[in-house]
Amino acid sequence: MARSPVLAAGGIVLRQGQTPLVAVVRLRKRNEWVLPKGKLDDGETPRAAAEREVVEETGHDVAVHEFLGTLVYESRGGSKVVHYWRMEARGGAVHELMRDVKAVDWLPLADAVDRLSRDYERAFLENVGPIALSAAAHAATTRRARAKQPEKRRTRRPDVTAPPAVTPAPAPSLPDQSSPQVAQHDDVTVVIDATAGTSVEQAVDEAQPAGPPSFALEIEPVAVDTVESRTRQRPRSFLQKLRNWLRRDT
């Protein structure tokens, strides 16, 4: 029965300088120079495994960038599949090397290719190395360009203040009007809206059929004793005029 391939991950690790350098590590057991890599732990993603293995084998914290490719080869234990990412070392070494690694060296790309002990790793680095260097140079140029850009000044938005309170203009003064005068007759209350200086008699006289009457009628019960009692309370001439006008209107 065919055995499942062994999954591993690693990195083409660069250290920036006037000449970019590539990390290669020397294994203690076989005394071979190889690219930093290692097997995946249970439940670990290839990218996470690549970062962890590179930190353990080089002693440097790294920033993980683009995926570069996959190297597949046969080993004594069967097929091995290794995924590689471009990485950049941060500062100097901050971790002790793992026991399986005897040394780490930083070399220019061509020298790193020559230093590798395995033919398939040399062929791989020879092909993906220039890609990693080009990507790193582009990223460095972008960072420098951003650093040179002047900081954008934030324009201060003018304070928005509430509009001043507007005092409503006084309503135009109307001609003085006296309060409506009320005239009562039998069971009818007549409210006459007369202008100032106009007597009730004049308002009644002016409200002739020649035009609509300038008053409003309100029909409501009036508690009275007798018509004669109201007649004694008002001049007969006014009541007579009012009666005559009502008869004409009906």
C-alpha cells in the first residue's frame, strides 16, 4: 500500500542589506546544508508550520510574505511535499537554535545555492531565489516611497454653530376692533362683528340684502321668561329694527 506523503513547510529567508543574504542551516545529524524547513504538527497549517520551523532553525523572528512554491521529492521515508514562503529576518538572533541544527549561515543568493548539499534544493533555490529577491526589493522601494511622502494634514472642519435664535416678527397690527356685540331676539342669538366706532344699529342697517350679512348666526336655546321682560330692558326702536330685519331675511 502506498504511503501518504510527508507534509512539511519552510522559507526562503532573506536578511536585508547592501547585498541581500539568504539563510541556510547545517544539520547536526548528517552535516548537510539545507533550506530551513520542518514537518507539520497535528492540526497545524503549512504557513504556521513554516514560520515556526524557520524561527526554531535560524533563531530569528521573521515576517512571512508571499508563497513561493512547493518542492516535492523522494526520501528514505517516502514522498515529501514542502511548501515555501518568502520571509524576512527581523534584527539579530533572539532564540537558541534547535538541537537538530548545528549552525546557520547568511550568504548571497549564488553562494547559498552552491552551499546547499542536495541537488533538488539547489535547483529549487536557483529558480525561486530571484523571485524572492525581486519581491523583497519591490517591497523595500514601496516602504521608502511611503516614508518620503509628507504626512497629510487633516483639514480642520469649521465649527458648526447653531443658527442664532430668530425672534418672530410681531404680527401686523390690525385696526382696533371692539368685541363682538350680541343681540338676542326670541330664540335666536345674533353675533355681529362690527368694526370700531360702528354702533349696533348701524351694523344692522348696513346688513341689507344688497350683500351677504357680515355676521354669524349661532342657534342655541335661550332661557327667557317673557318677551316683554326683554323688551323693557332695551330701547323699543332697536328691537323693532331687529324684528323688521329678521322678517325680511326669513
